[in-house]
Amino acid sequence: GFLHQLAIEYLYPKSSVDCHRLSSTRMLVTAEKTRITGRLLACGGMDYNAVVQSATGGNDVAGYRNFGGKPIYLNHLYGTEEEVDAISQIVASGQCILLKGTDATDELFCKYAQSGPHVVHLATHGYFSGEKMFDDMKPLYRDRSMSESGLMMSGAARNLNDPGFNPHFSDGIITAKELSGLDLSEVDLMVL
């Protein structure tokens, strides 16, 4: 709904929450504190057309079906691999999990995001296609708004363009619904 238009710093009016808006990665790495303490998970340089085989279920099928079988083209995001490489250099040795290329799958991202990193940085395509009618009084079985926003990971374009793909398996998409189900209690900063 309208929440995607709201500045995040207004969501926490309490002074006990220190919230700052950074409009670029450059602002993060050139800030007063130039080293990230704790563990880092960084993902970028995805191969959206990779053949990614997954044997696990639990996918947000509504998120996959949101695309309605229409052809999808995701262009390579130039500079995202270099971005995560540069960010990985500002953490202590051995404290970075780096997912790039065909390794940057939704399945691995979700696994490592819940393993206790303090900073998560994800450089990829995202989408929002909210409902046409903004109605807070819709029955739960009809509310798909969390499945209509997401992030694209390796293999997403291939799976979305494959008419024989089983959407119950990992599809290369991380929907807001899937993100909301992750235990991110150890994460101090997440850049999407």
C-alpha cells in the first residue's frame, strides 16, 4: 500500500532508536566508522539466468504466480559484484560471507541471513506491485500484498520463464512474505 512511500526514519518516532537514511553505499563506507564490526553477509553480481537446482520446498508460490507466466528479462546489474567485493574489504578477515554469481541464490541468502550476521548487504533487482485497491479490510485469504514485493536472486529469470518449473521449490525470488519469516534478530543493518 502506501507504506512504500513513507520515509523509514518516520517509522521510529522514539529517540531510543537511532535511525539514519543513507542514499548510497558510498555514504556507508565513507562514514566516520570505516570498519564494520561483526559478521557481514554480502550478495551481488547475480546470474539471473543460472540453472539453480533446489530440492527444498517452502517457496512463496503466490509470489511466483504474481508474474502470471509473462516473459521476464532481468539485465545484469553492472557494478554490483565490485560493490560487494569492496564492502567485504571493510570487515575483519574471516568475518564475511560473500555470495556472488550462481551462489547468490535465495536459498543460500535465507540460510546465511539467519546465521547471525550483523550487517546484510544485498545488491539486486527488486519489485513492488501492490494491490490496485488500498483496502485494509480484506480477508486474510485474499491478502497477497507481502507476496507482491520482492527481490530477485540467481536463477530468477530462468525459473520465471520456464513453463515446467515447480513453484513449490526455491524460485530465485525472495518475497517480503519470505523475508518476514526469517529470524533476523542478530542483524543490526540491512541494505536491500
